[in-house]
Amino acid sequence: MEIIIMTVYLVGHIQITDPARYHDYEAGFLDALAPFKGTILAADDAPKILEGEAQKGRVVILSFPNQKAQEGWYASDAYQTIMVARHEAANSQIMAVQGFEIPGQ
């Protein structure tokens, strides 16, 4: 049986309320992300809403090679330290989404 390691995507919807303080979060973000092989796939301050209603704000999509990497990053001292700045500077909804493979593709 082949074991498939699934990518995990992290989707964030962020309403920044204090840009100066949020910059403190951004300043440490890439250094906290790198050890876990996380990648920024997309970031958009004005995403186009195709259906429904949504609050204005930044949408960010990250990818991690697997759930262990995503959970390790989120729990890491480096990320927990900068996350304080995000909590102080923004209202956020953060979701982890499991990737999947369609057999034969």
C-alpha cells in the first residue's frame, strides 16, 4: 500500500486594525515559516468575492508538506511569539485545510 503524504493548506482571513503593530508580525513571519517548509501561495488585500457576503480584509493561503509540519509551525516558539502581534493588530479567522489526491491524476 502506497502512503501518500498530504499537503495541508492554511487559509487566513485577516482584518488589520493596527497596521504598525501588524508590521511587527510580518517582520518575523518568514523566519518562523521556513523551518517547517511552509510556502506562501497567495496573499490578497482585495480578493474578488464571487458568491455570498464577506468582510473586507486580507486573504492568505499557505501550504505545508503535511499536517505535522503545519502543527509544528503553529506551535513553534517562533510563531507563538509573533502571533501575539497579530492578535493585537488584527481580527483573524485561520483554517487548516487537508489536501487530497485524486487517484490516477
